[in-house]
Amino acid sequence: QVQLVESGGDLVQPGESLTLSCEASGDIVRVDGMSWYRQPTGGQRTFVATVFPDGQTRYADTIKGRFTISRDNAKNTMYLQMNNLRPEDTAIYFCNTNIQRADSSTIRNYWGQGTQVTVSS
């Protein structure tokens, strides 16, 4: 069984930093580009950033320059370093990626359960 598990969400004050993690676990042979999305209460889920297996990255304009995405391929883990956090960054942050399991030739899309980030004074 394959799982994506996010961690690191917390309540922080504006201007502070936070690092989120997302680990893909299970009998995995391949993990494609890994992405973060976020969804504020009552709002839509939107793209935040993507990191590809070769390290290339893509960012949403709203967070460019403040957030840094990275990954450790050996651990099937992705990170999101968030600096200078603002109240509008408050949301549930979700991990998303395509994974091929060892017992299948099919690549499936997976979502994590989300981790809450709250930025408030």
C-alpha cells in the first residue's frame, strides 16, 4: 500500500518560517514530479510548487521568492521551506504526486491528507 503523509504544519506569527515535509511510503519503484497545493477554509485548492526528480522546480507567482521546494529522492520525501509567512498563506497544504508501485506497471496519482498551516498574530 502506498501513502503520502504530510507533516510540519503549525500555528506561526506573520514573518516567521516553517518547513513542511511529505513522505511517500510503500513498495515504490517510481515517483514523478512532487507538488504542493493549498486550500484555505472555504476556498479552492491551488497550486503552490513542484519539484521534479532532476531537481527542477516550478512555483506559483504568489509565493515565489518566499517558498523553496526540494526533495530527497532516496527517501521519497519532499520539503517546502516557507519564509516570511503571511496571514494569506493560512491553508491546508496537500502533497500530490504520481507513483508507480512495485507490483504494478500502472502509474497512479496520489494525494496526502493535508497539514494545517495557520499564520496569525
